[in-house]
Amino acid sequence: MTSAVGRTAPRAAATGEVLVVEDDAGDALLVEELLADAGADLDTVWATSVGEAMAMVTPRTVCILLDLGLPDSEGLEGLRRTLAAAGRVPVIVLTGRVDRDLGEAAVAAGAQDYLVKGAVSGEELSRAIRYAIERRRGQETARRLVEAEMQAAEKARLERGLLPRPMLSNPRLAWATRYRPGGGRALLGGDFYDGVELADGTVRVVVGDVTGHGPDEAAVGVALRVAWRALVLAGLPAGSVIAGMQKVLLAERHADDLFATLCDVTIDPGLDRADLRVAGHPCPLLVRPSGVEQLQVGARGPLLGLDDDADWPAFGVDLGGDWGLVVFTDGVVEGRAGGGRLEVSGLSRLAAEALAGGAELGRLADELISGAEWANGGALADDVALFLLGTGPRW
């Protein structure tokens, strides 16, 4: 057995070590002999106090045997201190006190078992250690399962807020949406999209991006998306809708340097003309029979949250009778491609290649993301949101 000041090299055959916290050298030696007689493939190390033991827990520590009468602690107070220092290492109380009430209290406080010195054999002690390790592993597995379930529930809540089903019913209008979390994350970020068709046939679409990643940004994205839909359904003009979203952002953001970009699209009931309002966001791709181009607006407004008195002017586009729009967040164009970024020009090339193969909107959306990932050499670092819509015989 080694002490706190003389830890020996671990035996090659040992699967771990048991930390014995005991101020009586004879009792500590007895524990080592009991485990050796039982054939336990475990090293034993010895600490004479809880304070000493706290510095001796290592990745090899598989169990702690704790006496409840030590120089620096007495009773359950020492157990609580040990549990706090042990982390995920199981703790068994091994004491000379025959006290059923104390034993029940120790187990309730977090001990895996309560054993009495002199009343336990080597085989019983070895078995108690094995069971404690397995129970602790089971508890850890259950904890991870609960965390996974909570994460899945959080993701589902965010998805319901960030990824609504667009309210579009015009049979002449085809549409598709995609969302891909960046960096291989399971949870969504702050990108959002939505689409609404008004009673007069006007179609409204928005795609936005809250700066940053994580649940806080996603929560702000949900608030902005819900605000957009509510304001649109209330009949406010597009400029007022964006101004209202900025007020929501200023109220909801957790830091002054949190901003949002967006592209707001209003399509006339005849589906042949659109007005764009851009707040620091990439302009959409326009698909015509003649090819793919990025729309260029005459003037852009600033990011949401940057200027309280900002204005977001409209830019009109004649669409014609056979067209498609690809509204996207910048995550899809910021990945690597060759010696630089993919950029919008690269995204346009990907779209043209997919369309040459006869891709409809859903397949086009998938090929844009997969093509950007292929060019990047793996998953994109930033979140990606796409809203594709179009009309005409090709869709």
C-alpha cells in the first residue's frame, strides 16, 4: 500500500486503484490484505484524512473507501466533502460504527454502500467495490441519457420556433426549405426563415441570421421569426415589419454586440414581381431560363440592432413567368473552396450545375448544401438556412 507521500508505480495487471481514507495504519493494511486475499486486481493507496485524499483522486481511482472518524472530519460531513472531491468516483463507507441510522443516512447522502470493519470478508469487500463501480457507471449512463433527452427536447423546441412550416398555399408556387447546423452541432443556431401568403395572394418570405451560435442566439432567432410572422399577418408593410423586428432584437438580445441580418421578400399576387429589403444580408440568387444570377439591390439597410433610426429601402425586381429564387444565409458561401472562400459566385455555379441536371427545388437545395460541403472538405462551420421558391413549368 502506498501513502499520500509515497505512491508507488501501479502494477501492470491492476485495472485501477482503491483509495483508502483511514487514519489507522492497521485498518488500512487490513483492507489491502482483504482485497489481495480475494484476488482483486486493484492497487490500494492510503490517505489519512479527507484533505489528503482530495489531492489523491486520479483517473486510475475506481473507488474510495472512507472511514467516518478522521482527524479533519467526523461523520457525514467528511462523506459530503469526499463526494464533492470524488466527482464520478463511487464512495463506500467503511467504518467501525455499527449504526443502522447512520448507514441509511450515508447512503442517502450519496455513498454507494455502508460496511462495518471486522464484519466484512475480502470477497464481500471486493464484491461491494465491483457493485459500486457498476452502479456508478449505470448512474452515469442514466445521467447522460437524461442529458441527451433534454438536448433532444431543447432541439425540438428550437426547431418548432426556427423551422416553421411556411403558410403558402398557391398551387402555382413551388417552395422548399433547408436548415443545416454548422460545425457538426446537434442544436440549431440563430438562422431562421419563414413564409406567409396573405389573403390577397401576396407572398412574404424572410431568411435571417443572428450573429453567433448557441441557445441564446437561437432563442433570439425564434423571437425574431415569430415577430416577423405576427407583424406580417397583422398587415404591416415590409418596412414597418423590419423596424418592429429590430425593436424585438434590442429587447431580447443578451449583449450589445448581438446583431441580425435578414432578407425580406415581398412577391406580388401575380407572382411576376418582387420587392426586396436587405438588412446586411446576402442578396438572393435569381434563376431564369437563361441562367443564374445574384440579384443586386440599389441600396441596403444596416444590420438589425446597429442603428435605431435605420431604414430598409425596397428594391423592385421583375421576375417574369418562369423563375426561381434562392434566399440563403451566408453560412453556405463562407466555406472554403480551393484557395479561398466559395463566395456567392461559387454558389451560383453549383446552382447552375444542379439545374443543368434537371434538379427541382428540393433537390437543388440539397445539392447546394452538399456541393458547398464538398468544396469545403467537410461540414460547414456556420449554420445554413435556405428558402427556395419559384413558379413556371420547370418546377
